[in-house]
Amino acid sequence: LWKWLKDEVIANVFHKDQNDIAQSITRFEQYVLQHPDEVLRRMGCAV
């Protein structure tokens, strides 16, 4: 999950401040919680 978060939220993204980063991470967390099938797929588990 760390690599996925880095690729989606941190890498090559300009955040105006720490609050903006925190909000982006929260949105990522919400997405992960709503898409457990994608989490399993990215972990190499067949769904």
C-alpha cells in the first residue's frame, strides 16, 4: 500500500501545504476502503 500511496498521492504532485497532503492521503484511504477488490488485486490475490 505504501508504494501505491506514494505513486498516487506524493510522487510528482505539488501540495501547497501539509494540510493538502493530509487531505490527499485521507481521500486515498477512503478509496482503498471502498475498493477492497483492488487492494487484493494489487497484493497479488485473485478476486
